[in-house]
Amino acid sequence: MAAYLGCQLLYMLFDVALNGFFMDWFEGHLLTTRLMVEPYTKESVYVRDLDIGGFKIFLFWVMVFVACIWLVMLYLVSRYKAGKQLKAAMTEIGNGVQKYMSKDIDVSDVFLEKYSEVSVQIAAIKNRMQRNEQALKDEAQRKNDLITYLAHDLKTPLTSVIGYLSLLDEAPDMPAEQKAKYVHITLEKALRLEKLINEFFEITRYNLQQMVLEKETIDLSYMLVQMTDEFYPLLAANDNRIELHVDEPLSVYGDSEKLARVFNNILKNAIAYSYPGTEIDVTAQEVHEQVVVAVRNHGKTIPAHKLETIFEKFFRLDEARRSNTGGAGLGLAIAKEIVDLHGGTITAESDREVTTFRVTLPA
């Protein structure tokens, strides 16, 4: 019915509406009038003839018009088919991605050969996501283990503190020498308890904080001199010392508080893992518009596989929770994050019982 109505409409358009207009145009442009004499009657008559030259031009433009219409139709049809093919391909790829991401299958079992380039990229993305997911799981596991150990270790010094304080409370006439001994032990246990609680706070602060830099020009040489002086009590405990070699003047543009935290964490780590009676060498100099600070200490060599993960959160070199060197495993991770925010780098190397941490910052 629709086709019939369409044909009727075209007929009315060309036969009725445009018929008179076309005939008038045809007679005015493609027909010529000439006077001729009839050979039999010898009468003069006017004859209408077709203008061959004009008719050829007319046919040429008709062909051009038809060709244009054909090209336009061909373009529209190809666009329509290409759109359908693209939509079908995107749907197929989307279904393949969903299937590949949700199941543990080979990428070649999901994507056809014509999608080989896409399959390679999807496989790389999935592998990267799996590595990141595994890294997060490992980090969460280390954190949970650390909190479990900390919670367990809190009981021991707390029990000792309560026990010795109870003894002092129950025996007010205790000999002074014994009382001093118990007080000293109680103080040691209380300090240990404080250290464990500080580790809890360190974990909490790291999870909640969002670092924002407040940059200014910093006298780095003065900062390092001041920090080495502050570590004198820790150094004296194991007869260690710091040898400082700093170019003066030496300045960087950064956040003074956070950079101080970087060097504090590195120096504290170097002191904790140094052999007694050895020196810790600290050098700072400007090299090719960069400030390089190196902290070198003599201690147990760090295995290569641990050097690769030493800057990860909650990673500890000493797995024994009762070791005095064991912290929350955040010091070096925080240092790396701060250095990265400053556009610098931090690396570690260890060989033949010499460990070096090197911080590079834009001058």
C-alpha cells in the first residue's frame, strides 16, 4: 500500500505538477524554429527541430545530476552499513572484554583474530590490574599482620608495667635498691609501650593524611647540620657518629617540614641498621642543576629482592617484631611519596655491608 501511494505521488509530481513547466522549458531551450518551403506545395512553413548541440549538453548535465545522486546515495548507504558494522563490532568487543575480565581464560579464546590488536591491549590492561590488585592485597595483608603483631605486643609491656607498679604499691617499705631496679624496668617497658602506640598512630596518620606541599626556598645545608645534631643521643647509644660533607651554600625549593621528615626517616633508618662503632656518611651537593643527598652506613647487606620492595608501605627489613629496628614500615614509603611530590627520586643500593640511600631533588 505504501509503495502504491509512493508511486502515485511521484506520478502526480512529474506528470501533473511539473509536466507543463518541463515542456515549456524543453520547447524554449532545446527546440529551434526555422522557415522551409514544401517541395510539393511550394508553400513556406515553420518547422520545429531539436537542437542537437543543446540536447547533448542537457544529457550531459542529466548524467552529472544522476551520478551525483548515485554517489550521495552510495555514501549514505555505506555510512549506514559502516555504522551498523561498527556498532556490532563494539558490542562484540564489549561482550568479549566483559567475559575475559570476569573469567580466568586465555585472550585468544574470547577475541577473534581480526581483533588481535585490541586483545593484546586488553590483556595488558588485565595483567596490570591484576598486579595492582595483588599489590594492594599484599599491602593490606602486611598492614593487618602488623596491626595484629602490635596488638599482641602491647600486652607484654603493659602487663609488665602493671606488675611492677603493683609490687611497688604493695610493698612501700621495699629496699631502695630493689625499688630503683623495678622503677627502671617499669620505665623501659613504658617506653616500649609508647613506641608501639606511636606505631599505631603512624599507621592511622598515613591512612588519613593527604599531603599538600607548601614550598619555599630552603637552606638544605643548615637543615642537615641541625638534624645530625638532633640525632646525637641515638648515635651515642651505639657509639656511632655522622660525617657530614655538604656544599655551602646549598638550597632547594620545597616543603621544609616534609623534606625534614624525609631525611629524618632516612637517618633514623641508617642509625637503626648500622654496626656499633661505625660512621654514617652524609654528603650533599649540586650536580647538573639537581641536589643530590646521599646517606651511607655500614651494616648488614640488604638482599636484592628486599631492595626492590624497601619503599613499599608496611615493609620491614627486620621481620622480628621484638627487634628495636622494627617500626611500622612506613618511614621509607612516606619518604618516597614526599620526594615524588617534589619531582625527585629516591633510590637504595646495598653491597658488601654498605648501604646507600640517595635522594635527588630539582635545585
